[in-house]
Amino acid sequence: MALLKFATVWLSGCSGCHMSFLDLDEWLIDLAAQVDFVYSPFADIKEYPEGVDLVLVEGAVNNSDNWDFIHKVRERSKILVSFGDCAVTGNVTALRNPWGSPETILQKSYIETADINPQIPQEPGIVPTLLNKVMPVHAVVNVDVYLPGCPPDAHRIRAAIEPLLRGEEPHLEGRELIKFG
């Protein structure tokens, strides 16, 4: 029997969800026996592959690179899990939204508060353009499963992944499995 193609993706966020994923400890060995890890920030894989069965998406959609990439991920993945509070709600990443346009934020951050060499980073192809607002993943593409938490702990991650590996829908119920923060 072919292994499920499994991926993890990191958009705009702190990588805390991926660190929590590593807290699965020994269960990662069991998981590795059930899936083919085809893409992750933990591996040096340059292109998101076709035919991914299950992907965990950490982080919010913040810039043009995130926008393009999440569309590619959705198109090439069967089940997309919004992984952590930034992916589910925008969370900390979206704290810039009330401050206004990206230009206002960049001006404040790189010009007004600079001690030396005030300049806004602008290098086409290197520095992606900020979107007008930071958005949770579901505001951009369809999401199949929501896994809140900042970050979700290993128990919660496993409770979401195990049923998906069996082809079942996870039933995340109760405070310990669905709380934010």
C-alpha cells in the first residue's frame, strides 16, 4: 500500500507550530512509518509537489509570496489543515492590520524609528510585497480542518492527524482540543 503524501508549510508566523510538531517526540517515528514526508521547512525541498494527501499550514497570509504559495498548496493538496492560531485567525501576525496600509507600517518601522541608515527594504524578487491586510488561511483558500492553538500542543496535533491518516474526520472537542492561545 502506498504511503500518504504528507507536508507541512510555514507562511508568515513564528514557526512555533512546527516546534510543537517536533514535540510529538517518539510518535514522529510511528508517523514516519505511515507517511511519505514530501515537503516541510524541516527538509531541503524546493518545490511543493503535486498530489499531497495531507498538509499542515502554519502562519497567516501576509505577503505576495504567501498568497501565491497558499494557492499552489491548496491546488496540489487533498486535505488542508489550518495549523495554529495565525493560520486560523491571523493572530499575532495580523496585529499590523489596525495600523493601516503596509506603507504606513514600513514608514514607522524602517524610517521613523531607525537609529542608522533609515530605508525601507525593497529588493524585487527578494523582499515580497506586503498585502494590504494579513489574512487567516481560510480567507484566501478553502480549509478542511482547523487546529487552533498558539501553538497547538503535541497532544492536539496528534488528535487531529491520527484520524486523518485513517481517512476519518477528526473530532476536536472539549477545551483541551479546541482552545485558542
